[in-house]
Amino acid sequence: MSQHPILIQGGMGAGVSSWRLANAVSRTGQLGVVSGTALEVILARRLQDGDPGGHMRRALDDFPFPRMAEQVWKTYYIPGGKAELASYRATPMHARVNSRELNELTIVANFVEVWLAREGHNNPVGINFLEKIQHPHLPAILGAMMAGVGYVLMGAGIPIKIPGVLDAYANMQPATYPLYVSGAQDGDDCMMRLDPREYMDSTLPPLRRPYFLAIIASNTLATTMVRKANGRVDGFIIEGPSAGGHNAPPRGKLVLNEKGEAVYGERDRVDLAKIREGGLPFWLAGGYGSPEMVAQALASGAAGVQVGTAFAYCEESGLREDYKQRLRDKAREGTIEVFTDPVSSPTGFPFKAALLEGTASDREVYLARPRICDIGQLRESYRKPDGSIGYRCSSEPVSIYLSKSGTVEETVGRKCLCNSLLANIGHQQVRAGKHIEPGLVTSGDDLVAIGRFMPKDGTAYTAASVVEQLMSGVPAECESEKAEVADVVSSTI
């Protein structure tokens, strides 16, 4: 790990950047990244589906504390899998203070995902978290570090306190993380805490401190991270508004185009010269999914690029096959469209989605779905009148949201991303034996150009072939890295 990778695979959605995808990319010598979003829910649902292939069992068998792993298995595993129209058993929702059961499930789930991504090779693997999803941070990061994660990537907020968590766990010390609580007052206890030693059934070797890469969209945020972070920041991923998932809001007054999308301007452009002056490595993301853009990024002084969309539709991604094939077909036909919705996400951040019939991007599908919040990854913490902390989501039933001091305006157009993203990967909840949660496929603007990765005689393509094509844009002085990727690709054909 003395040399950072040129290519970082994006940490997309919940389970789209699965362990399979990260494993395939890291095998090429570039950085495979798993999504850290809702891994505890995903593991529970994989087990309720009967653990096809036995992969979860294999990783659980290597978890250092058998009692904890067996408790998770016993709680959620269904031999042969649940009936197709049966509901998934719910997992507890995170809060400032979690039950031990939920912390253990979260630790184990993050360990399993990273362990499987690292299986069979010696190259580093990363994990991507959203700062906005704060409640699981402490147990999730601990589980990932126990599995030997090499990089932690985080955006969708200002993660200045994450380096301190990494340092604490590397020294097997208690970690804290301040929870943002709307309306909090001086003297309120808004701190989350976790002591790793309370979850150890035996002594572990020292945990390796992973590199920390902050995902940013402005020079101001880069400066803030360097000056105010409570530990070492190892680099930046500079993400433009064409990237998939959550985008940083435009700076200044919100202006919408004729389609209703947020308009980004000159104030939203990052001054790379100032970033270079800081001396930390940086990668460019959002629209860099071609050899030409890789070359352009390197010429600008970047250490490399982060690419998500091209990998989201490859064979190894976790996106369910029917969505994947329909969107690849649309991309090849030139009929695909990506919409940056300024209001759909409960976080308030613009959120990109591919327009696909039968998903929540279809207005009729969205309106037909009852407002339900039963996963709670994007819940906001707020101060209740008695001084305690409550939890609300602007995509939950409007009457419930209003009872929690929310406003009607905040609920307009909001979508349940938690249920939709799990539906994207084949873990859609079924209610009353007939109501099936629809997906909502997030994708970058580069979706229209993924045809470049498809073979002439079909649409399926592999992660290794994406790496090989992107790395063809790397200058001649890096020929050794390109040759290593080519060797991996030829060995997998």
C-alpha cells in the first residue's frame, strides 16, 4: 500500500458496490470499494434468503468472536430461504444509543462484507460511508477495520471527526462521534460512544489504521478537512455534480433548469491548483469513466479517478439483473435518461436516478406507494420538547412527521430511499404477501455512455474489462501497472 491506486471503484448505493464487485476490482491491483450503507440490513436479508452459495457462512466462520457471529446466524438465517412473498424480518433502527444486539449485527455485517471483498488476493479494499448516515458509524467502522479494510471513504457531509475514530480503534481505545441533533441546546448529550473492548471475547492483534479519503465538492471543504479534522486526512476524492447518488447542493440560491434539476455554476467548480498546493493526493470523480478522462485527470495533477457508473452495470455489481439489463439496453439504444431530483432524498441533497418504468422514478409508482419508514437509515435526529432525542424522516407518513415538529413543505416529493435501494439489489420488502417495494436506481450522468464497455455481440461486461479500458488512458510511464491489469483480465477470460 505504499503506492495509492490510480483507479478507485465508486461505493455505490446499498449493496450495488457489493463484495463481489470490490473483490473483482481489487484483484486487478486497483481499489475495489464496498458500500457501507445498510450492511446490517443487507446481511440479515441475505441470511433470510438462505445464504445462497454459503458466502455469508464462510465469512462468519472467520469472524474472531464465534459467539457474536453465531447469534447473528441464529437470529436471521432461514434454511432454504424465506417464501417469495413472505416479509423480511425487520432489523432494529439505529439511534444515538444502540442496543448491544444492533451494534453486534452492524460490526459483524461490515466485517463480512470487507472480508469477502478481500478474500483470495492481497490487495487493499475500501469501504464507502455517508456522513449523513451517522448513527451506524462507530460499530460499522469497527467491523470494517476488524476485517482489515485498507481505505475509508466518506462524503455527503463534513466528516472531520472520522480520522479520530480510526485512530482510536487502531489503538483499541473507545471512540466517540458527535451526532447532529436538530434544535440541540447547550448541555444536551449528543455524543455517540463505543468501546471496542466491550465487544471483544478475546484479545485481538492491533488493528491497522486505514487511509482516510474525504469526498468533497469544494475548496472550502478541503481546507476545513485539513485544518479541523481530529486526525490525519490522507487525500480527497473531488466529486462533481455529474456523479451518481447524492450530489452536494449548488452553492448560492437554488436555480432549477427546465426539467426541474438543480443548476450548478462557476461557484461549484473546484480550483485544482489550490488543491494541488495542499500536497495531498486527490482523485477526480463524476464523468471520468473513459480513458480520455483518466488521462486528463492525471495531467491535471490528480493521483487518479473514481468511477462508479461503469461498474454499476457490470456483471459483478449487486444491481439486480432485470434492472441492469433493461438499463444497459436503454443505454445502447440511446433512450436512457438520468434525472437529478432536488427533493427526493430525505437528506435534502440532490439525488440522481435513472428513469426506469416500474421503479419509484415513475411518478405513478411513487404515488401508489404508502409512505412507510421502517429501515430508518436516513432518519434525522431532533430535540424533543422534553430534551430527549427523537427521530424523524421526511419520507415517513406526513401526519407522523408533523407530530415530530416537521413541516409539510419538507415532505413534498420525498421518497423512501432505504426501501428503494434495497429493492435495487433484490432484497425488496413484501408487505401483506402482495405489496412489493419498488426500486429507484441511482446512477451518474455517464450512464448514457456505458455502451463503450459493452461487447459488440452482447451487453454484459466484466469489472476487469472496465479497469483495462480505463487504464488504457494511463500514460506510458505507468505501463507496468497497465500490464498487470492486462494479465488479470486475460486470466479471468
